[in-house]
Amino acid sequence: MPRAADEADPPRGRRPRRARSPSGELRGKLRAHDPFELIRWLALSQPDPRKALAELVQNSLDAGASRIRVTRRRDRREPCLWIFDDGEGVIPELQRPDALRYIATHIGHSRKRDLSPQQRLSLMTQGQYGIGLLGFWSLGQMLEIRTALPGQRPHRLVLHRDRPDYRIEPLRGRLDLDERFTEVVVVGLHREAMNVLVGRRAADYLASELRGQLLGREVDLVVEDRMARGRAEKSIQVRPLRFLGERQEGIGPVPVPGHAPIRLEVYLAGEGGESEGGLAVYSAGTLVAQSFAELSALGLDRAPWTDRRLLGLVDFPEFRVAPGSRRGVYLDEAAGAFAQALATIEPLLLGILERLERQRLAELDKTLVRDLQRAYRDFFRQRPRYQTLPVRSEETAQAAAAGIGAADSSAAGEGDLAAAEGEVAELLSPAARRPAGPIADLLPPGPLVEVGLSPSPVVVECNGSRIVRAIALDAAGRRAAEPLEHEWQLTPSGVGGVQTIDGAADRVRVFGGERAGSGTLSVVVRQHGASARAEATVEVVEQLARGPSAEGIPEPELVHQPASTWRSRMLDGRWQVNSGHRDFRAVLERPAIKLRYLAMLFAKEVVLRSSSDPRLEEPLEQLVEVAAYGDRHIAAKRGSRRPSQPKDE
């Protein structure tokens, strides 16, 4: 009986098959069918020319270079990318031909792979896959690596795109000058790569991609574009990206048990409220994720990590990233420990965002209060039958401390004028310059030396007025001798105006404009060729406080009482609004409707105060409830309504 096929004698020239184990199990090692086909796929895993450039610059940084030049130029009419560095060189312990041969024959193996995470962090080294040079396929057709070390003849390694062969030869045209350098030249740049490697674009990308590397090293990195035309920048110093915003101190480093700590650099976005990039993820100074939205596999694509009001970086040196593109991270034990460690500081970041939101709402409330005061500014003058609400005593005290009085101070007497002169004299002229006692009364007034304004600053209501005096002083700090000429000016013109007072050139009436704003009041006083100038800030406000019993349009005091049913009330002379009421919460993020809601509450309090009838409180509350409900839903319906097509007539 013939033997089975697998028991037959093997053909000549073939290795005998491995015997099966009694259980039928076979063991062996994986092998690539075509090694160069595998190299081809590794090279094609880097599709971004900018990232390929960053990989080449990263190699220079890993070599400890202090000077790196990236140049785009033409060589024999071929567009080339030239990278020069003064680092320790390509495998400096080997002879140049052996070092270049090692690179060409060890694709996929990196001498940096055996470094520990702590060593990678201290050395800021990234390479660990040994395929970074293959990225030149996305840049051009040929790669040259030129290397020189003291005491050795310079050599070069030549690689071609999509070809398995390499060439190592002495570097011609270069004298043995005992120098140390490494040059990487990509010849025959692709048209697509040419567009993204323009000087400014390449510099900005490197500044962002290698930000941590550049900040942690003393390196001079310059991008030169000798192919740029016209006024385009030819030489750009690459400077690491600086975050704009308010730095949040005291955040990090975050310990990770069994691993290197996480370094955080967190900023709050400045004016505008949100940043373009948000928080980015780095590994030992190299960008691996533009935002936390790319880390959904770790469950980190959520607030606060994806909140655009935060910007900055989170750096963890123990990530394993995808070879070639180096975007995204592997889901291994280190990545899981990273995610768990970040959970410990989430409450801190959420607290910062909540505080920022409260500040934003407070600023919004101030704007709404100003709008409310502007809307009712002339109401009580035109309808005197209604009583105003009391202004908060705290504001009155602050206004009094700031020297704010009535809107028109024209009734001030001589005593006030004398006091103003004394204050201006103390401000402008040191007391040591003024004679004291009866001697001061015996000396006649001297010539003009200085001038001051009283009051300063000038605070006036919208459409109101106030008198301002110019006080001219001599060298002794007394009123200067006559005659004096005065020239007044208020800038900008939209703030208000000035009107001289007949028979008193040293006084003007300052009028406030229609809207609140600020400007500068200036006066130039002349006397016999001498002159002196003074300026004062003019503040035009919606309403001035007028003493301890002042009445007007108060700022509401927000009281958060969600369990209470009242919407607004007067308590101890203060107008309080319940910010916890569901009607208030419903309009919290809708400024226009919120303003109308406050206007209804203000109207309710004015009617109650004017009528002095407590029986009206309940029906007025019901009126506000019905009106607020309709206001919200009418606004929502208008917002969702689409423009209708015109009908045919």
C-alpha cells in the first residue's frame, strides 16, 4: 500500500518537512515573502511631506545638534531639500562606510529602541522604529546622506524611491578638513511637496510639531527658501509656538504609577473665548495628537479635555505611537495608566471652566444692566407719577469715595473753589516750594508756572452737564497773576462737548453725550508767552448716584434660590432677582430674552412701589409668568422659522 503524500520521500534539493507533533501542532517563525515589499509599505505609511521633514529634523535633534539648517533650493535645475546639522554624526563609533551600511541594511531596527522612557525624556529622543528615513518617498525621488567625522574621510549613502538597491561611496568635492557634519539631501522634490515646503509654511509646521523639543534644547533652527520669489521670506528662524492666554499655574506634573509623570501646560483662551487648537498631546516634546478628540479609544474625547476654552499641551513620554505618521497612540498598559492619571485632575480643570463661565455670565449681566438702565433712563422724568427704586447703598458709598456729586456742580461756592485750589496746589506744587504763614499773604501773585483741573477726573451723566475749572498756579502754588488766556478742548467729539461760561474764561460746562464713554478734556493757559497745559479724563456714565437716599435704576442683586417661587423682590432697599427660578434659568444663555425678562421684573417692582398696594404683588407675578412664557416661545418660533418664498400675485 503506497504511503501518504506527506510521508513520501522529499524531492531532491528540497528541505524535508518538519514532522508534526502527535497533536498535529506546527511551530515556526514569521517571514516576509518579499522583504522589499514590506519596506515599500513602511515607506508609504508616511503620506505627509511635512511630517517627513519633521522626522529628518528630529534625527538631527536626536543627534544633539545645536545648529540645523533646512534649505529649499535648486541643484542642477532639480528642486532639492537640504538639511544640515552639526550633531554627533551618524553612528559616530563606526567608520563612515560601516555606519552608512548599517543604516541601509537595518530598516525597521533603531538603535534608540532600547532607551528607557526616563532616558527618552531626559534626552528628548523620539526615534524607535528605524524607518524615519523612508519618509523621503513622500518628498522626492532620491535621498543622500552625507556624513563626516574628524579623522575619517566623508562618505555618502544614496537611496532611490521604490528601488531596493543602495550605494555608498566617498564624498567627492569635499576636502578632509577634520570637520563634523551630517547632510541629508532629498533630490527631485514632488510638486505636492513643493507647495507645503514653502519657507514660512515649513517653519510654522516645525514650530508646532517639535515645540517641546525646541523649548527643551538650545538649538538654532533656520528654514531657508532660496526658491522663494518676490518679497516672500527667504530665511525664517523657527521659534516654538507660544500659547496665547492666561497660564494656569499649579497644574501638574501628574504622577503615573510605574511610569514617567505627565507634564501639563494649560492656558485659558484670551479674548474671543475659544482657541483654534485646544489641548494637544505630545510625547517627549513631539506632537502625537492635535487634540483629545483623536484619543476616543482612551475615552478622553470629552470635557474638559476637548473644551476649546483650554489650550496648551499634555506631554507623556511613554506613548507608543504609530510608525511613520506618529499620529495616535497604541492602546497598551502605559496609555491606560495615562488615562487613569488624567482623571485625577479633571475636577480641577472643570472648576476652572466653571469659574470662567461665571465670570462670563457676570460680564453679560453687567451689559444687560447697562442696557436696562439705558432703556429706562428718561422714563421717570417723562412719567413722574411712578416712583423710582432705591439705588444700592454700596454704590452710593463708592461714588462718594470717588468724589462723584450731583450732575451739575455750578452752585459750588467760594469755599469749594478754595478747597479745589488747595488740592490742585498740593498735587502740582510740593509744599516745600510754598511760603508758609503770614509771609505767603504778603507776597504778590507770581507768573504762570502750572495749571490743574478740578474736578479730575470729570464724571458726568449721559445728556447731563458739569462745570470744570482750570486753576493756574505760580511757583509758590498760589493762583497765578492775571491776565490769563484759556483754550479748552474735549476729544473725541462723540463723547460730549464743552461750552465756555460768560465772564469766566477759567470755567467751562462739560456736556455728556448720548451714550456712555470716555474722553479727555484739555486746557492750555497762556500768559505773556508762557504756557501750561493740563488734562483730565472725562467719564460719561448712564446714571450718577446722588447721596445716601439716591433713587434711580439699581443693579439687580442675583440670589440663587431654586426652591423659592419668587422671581424678584425689594429687600432692605435692594432689588433682588432669583437667579435659581426656572424662568431665569430658561433665558440664561439668551441675552435678548433675558433683558426683556429683567425689564418685566423691573416694571413689576416700579408698579408695586408706586401703588403701595401689596395686593397687586400676586397678579403682577402672574403677569410676568405669562409674559415670560410667551416671550420665550415666540422667540424660539421666530428663530426656527425659515424665510418663506414670495407668493405669486
